[in-house]
Amino acid sequence: LTPQTLQGKKVLVSAGPTWEPFDPVRFITNPSSGKMGFALAAEAARRGASVDLVTGPTTLPDPAGLTTHRITTARDMERVVRTLAEEAHLVIMAAAVSDYRPEEAAPHKIKKDDEELTIRLVRNPDILAGLGKNKKPGQILVGFAAETEHLVRNATEKLQRKNLDLIVANDLTQPGAGFRSDTNVVKVLDRFGGVEELPCLSKEEIARRLLDRIESLGAR
Ligand code: PMT
């Protein structure tokens, strides 16, 4: 039986991609499957936490023992996450939130009448940066950073700018890392400059190690 080390704690986890539509049948997205965030939510629930999982579109079924909230766009995710974060002791943003959305979504399917089609994109809110600005006393905020270059430098910049306690730097250039796979390759960076490098592990094992690390932070 898993020790109930998160009993009495409220944990909020985000997962999956967002879909940003430009007509009723087309949208901008990324390859996130939700596996990393779902593994984290399930592990927190096994440790006795009361868990809310906010996920973009994915084919994964709702995990047992927690509450799953299904959303589509970044702005939907922001609304739900912001409300649930008010009460959360721990927030982990594993979602791959689309940084941009089409400025307009056509009400009907766009016809292919023209040789070229230009879609103008506008910035989406940065959900995690918003949580960092309104961080509650004692709340632990954990982000992910999916990078293709300057892994530690870029992740450290996000850790500081978004006012996080930990960031999981996800090296997308490594085999077995990142989107869709059952494994991941990450470095865990803390706000005190500590860097822990993990080998290629299953997303379930990464979830266990990350929650162990977070629990040790809570005791600081
Ligand atoms: O879902 P899987 O297939 O298992 O893949 C896992 C994963 C690769 C999606 C995951 O491990 C991961 O790296 N998630 C973060 C991906 C990402 O969007 O990283 P980022 O560097 O763009 O964002 C930095 C942080 O800010 C993230 O915690 C992100 O959730 C958050 N963010 C980003 C943009 C935005 N508008 N709002 C946010 O809150």
C-alpha cells in the first residue's frame, strides 16, 4: 500500500494539449498525449491527496480516485485552473498550453477558394505566470519546460520569471523524451539552484520521483 503522505492536501495538475480553433473543424495544437500529467495526478491521488486534473483533449480515460475536468482551449484551461488554484496546496502544470490562438474563429468551415490562407495569431494568457503572481502563502508551484535548446538556461529563466518552486526541464532532443512516449528524460531544477538529472524513466516513475522531491520541499 502506498504511504498516504499527501493526505489532507489539495493538488491541482494540468495535462494534455489545448486546441485553438480557427473554424469549427480546424485548430492549432501540439502532440501532447496527457500521459505525463495523468501519471502525476494518479500518483498524487494514490498518496491520499484530493486531486483535480484539468486536461485538454486526450484519448486517456479519467483516472480513478480523482476529479477530471476536460477543457479545450487555453482560455478555458485558465478559467478552471485559476478557480481551483485558490484552494490548492500544490499546483503542477504539465499541460502543453498553446502560446498563441487564431485571432478569429470562423463560424463555418473555411472554403478552399483561395490559393493562400493567412491565419493571424494572438498571444494566449500565460496561466502559470498568472498563478506565480498570485501565489498563496505556502502554496507550491511546479512547472514544466519543454525545450529543444539551452535546456537549463531556458528552464531557469521560466522558473524565475513565473515565480516557481520547481521546474521540470524536459529535453525534447533526447530519445524517449517528451510528447507521446511512455518515458521521459528530465532535469529537476529548484529555486535554490539545485539541479537533479534523471535518466530515461517511465512517466509513472518520474511522477513518483517528482512527488518525493516536492514532499521534501514542503518540509523545508
Ligand atoms: O502529454 P505528454 O505526451 O505525456 O507529454 C509531456 C509533455 C512534453 C507535454 C510535458 O512533459 C511538458 O513538458 N509539459 C510542458 C510543455 C510546455 O508547454 O512547456 P513550456 O515551456 O511551453 O511552458 C512552460 C510552463 O508554463 C509549463 O508548465 C506550461 O504548462 C506553462 N504554460 C505555458 C504556456 C501558457 N500559455 N500557459 C502556461 O501555463
